[in-house]
Amino acid sequence: MWAHRLIAPYEFERIEVPDLTEHQVGEDQVLLAFLAAGVCGSDLPAFRGAQGRLPGDSGVSAAEKDGFPIHEIVGEVIASRHPRHRPGDRVVGWASGFDGLMARVVADGEGLAGYDPTLTPAQAVGLQPLACVLYAVEQLPDLAGRHVAVLGQGSIGLLFSAVAKAAGARRVTGVDPVDRREVAAAFGVDTVVQSTSDRWVRHLDTADRPEIVIEAVGHQVATLGHAVEAVAPGGTVFYFGVPDDDSYPISMRTMLRNNLTLIAGVTRDRGRMLEAAGKFAAEHPDLLGDYITHVFGCEDAQAAFELATRPVPDRVKIAIVA
């Protein structure tokens, strides 16, 4: 079967590897035939060659791990040892081994759920990140009537904007150096700020501070500090961006004096959240069409990742399909 593997920074090779079979499926796992995958911002450090912490990421120049680093997966069940999934089911969710970029994938069944069959596999890709965003918003105070700011208006940040607006946010501010004016309205953004977050904070009027700030950038330490500085007294910061460092400096004086709440965390209860994402998408039928802006064939994974590393105003989510 085909598989992609990173052999150097910014370089995939397409190889043939032995087929995965039902004999390699463990308890509560399923074997999937690849239908589609999404490129996530958290995949990009690995594409650039950064050393990660996952088992098997041990190559000299890059991970050199089959199927890595894709974790957003859509597939058809070939074999199952999970009670919720049967052969022939089409499911979306997590490639639990971060090895979804190959023709067959073994994944934990708890991180998968069926989806609306009227969706194309490329559209269904959007349900996995949407599930993550919905779980994060569940951890926040009620957003109705509040000013919500989202730092980072990439594929995750725009979903946060859309979900916040659907939850009744009075105003959604999106902050990103990339000009998102052409796509912002479709995702519920009321105020588009084309700026780095440090400049935005420096020019933020005291009376205009958001009650909720969501950090959806990640991969560096500065923007969490900007979120803490920007949020109104008594407000909440949600750190969603993926940390590349173990320790992040923030102003505890600001946290204390302003009675702030800082929340972070990974997505739990994945099956339930994937079902919630399917329901949300059905209630907002234009969302996934607006979200998936670029689709590549599985033979073009290199080009898909190269596009993902470039700040392009009209690119939101990239899907890779069989």
C-alpha cells in the first residue's frame, strides 16, 4: 500500500509498505481505508523537521515515520474490534498514531464517529477540528452577549470565531497578520484586525477589552502573554494553540490583579464531540463548504503541506483525498 514519510525538513517521499491487515487491529481499534485527511497547523512543525515527542519520531533528518504527521482522518472501516463501528462504515476523527497519511490506518475506535453520508470525504475532514473547538467552548463561560477575541485566524481560529458567534457572542474580533477580510464574514467575525497580537494589544482601548480571549496560534510563547494582557478584568483566556515549549512566561501580577481565569486542555470525550460537530454542521449547512478551500489528491501531499506553510488570505482548510 502507499504511504508518505518525511525524510528531511519540508520533504515527503511516497513509498510502498506492506498492507495493514485485520490481524494488526487491537482491542477497541479499527482498520480504515483512507478516504481523506486534513492538514492541521499542529502538523507543520514536524513537516519543517522539528523533533517531536511521539514514539517512532526518531529519524536523523526528519521523523521518517510512515503516515506521519497526519491525525485528522476520514476513512471506511475495513475491520473493527470496537462495538460502535462495523465494516463498511464511513467515519471521521483521530488517527491515534498520527500516521494517517497512508492507504490503510489502524486507529482507536473511541476517537471516531460516523458522519452525514451527504458530505464528501473532503467536507467531513472539517468535523474533527470542529469537534475540538466545540469541546473547548464547552469549557468556557457562556459566550452569549460577550465580546470574544480570537488570536489567530487560521483554520482553527476561524472555527472558533464561527462557534462563538453561533453561541451568541455580541462581538467577535479576529486578530491575524494575514488579511482575512474576504472570508471573515462567513465565519462570524465582526471586527477584522490585520495585525500581530502585540500591536493589537498596544493599541487596544481599555473600554474595548474582550471578556474572552482565545489563543489559537500556538508554537511560540509570546501570544499567550498578549492574550492575558488583552482580556478584560474578570475575563477568561483559553489557550488552544499547541505548545512547543514546556514553560510559558505570563504575568502572574496581571492574572492576580485582574482576577483572570486561564484554561487549556486537549479534547476529551471524542466520540460525543464528533457527533456534536456533525449536528453543528447540519445546523450551519454552509460552514464546511466555506471551510474546505483547497483539496489535493493523496499523491500531492507535498504540495498540500507546502501550501499550508504559506500565509495565503483565501486558504482556510486543506484536505487530502484518496
